[in-house]
Amino acid sequence: MGIRAQQKEKTRRSVIDAAFSQLNAERSFSSLSLREVAREAGIAPTSFYRHFRDMDELGLTMVDEGGLTLRQLMRQARLRIASTGGSVIRTSVLTFMEFIENNPNVFRLLLRERSGTSAAFRQAVQREIQHFIAELADDLQKKSGYTPYDANVQAEAMVTIVFHSGADALDLDPAQRTELAERIIYQLRMIARGADFYHKPRT
């Protein structure tokens, strides 16, 4: 990559980071203006258009990036479990909680835009959630021998519980977040054990 291309990518990264940094409990992406984001990124408003067509394209890029970041963390957690052992459910839930603690604005974006007014944003977030479900379903099918349908139903239930619990985790202190994590772990284990019982041969 040439110097000019590197500089362009660096500026593009600055714009994305600037937008994320302005999100908080009170401010959603829809309340951000192009001028605010450009100023935070240290560029002129007209320079914004060299990187994104409009604010919607920036927002969709942020959704894709947020979902990918979380999926990569979960994949790394599964690799650690495969090499060192440990509880898949516990490690996955704690990894998710760590992500929320370290990237609250990223998760706020996913959470808010899932039920936002923009159909494009809702679809983008739903695609990210479906990626999580598909990856978990694939793991369940390989390890437990479930049918694709049954693995997908179990994965969907688990991802739904974790995602919705993340909304509560945003506003909790560390002790409360730990308590919530333990409750989620218990709920997911109940689902897993119920699925195992359901699939046992009947005599």
C-alpha cells in the first residue's frame, strides 16, 4: 500500500473512531452531524465525502465493524477453549461482558440500531446477529451431532438471551455485571442441558 493510500486509510479510521467516541448513553448515531464527526476527526467537512458517501454509509460501516470485532473476540475465545480447555459457556459469556465493558459505544450502536427507524440499519444489525447464530449453530452441530435445524434453534435462543442481557450490562457496576454474567451462564446451561435431554434416545 502506497503512502497516499495509507494516509487515506488512516483518515478514514479517524472518522470512524470520531463517530464512535461521540456515542454515549444519551447520544445515538442518528443525533450525530457530519460536521461534528469531521471536527472530531480533525478534517474539513468536505473531506468527509472522500471516505463515505454520507452519514448512513458511515453508520453501516460502524455496524459491520462492531459486529466483526465481537465475532473475532468470540472466535479467539473458542480457540482458547479448544487448546486449554474450560467451559465454553462461561468463557463465551465472560468474553462478551469484557467486550461491553471495553467497547460500550460499539454495543450501544448495535443495540439501538437493531430497533431504529432505518430499515438499512436494522437489516445490518440483524445480519450481524445471524452471523453469531450461524457460527454457534455450526459449533453445536459439530460437537453434539444435532440436526442443522435443532442446532440453529438452540443457537438462536442462546444468542437472543446474551444480546438482550447486554443492554442491562451497559448500566451496571462491575459487581452487578458479574452477577448478571452468572445468571446468563446459568440460563445458557439450562438451555444446553434441556437440548441434550431432548436429543437423548427414548426407550
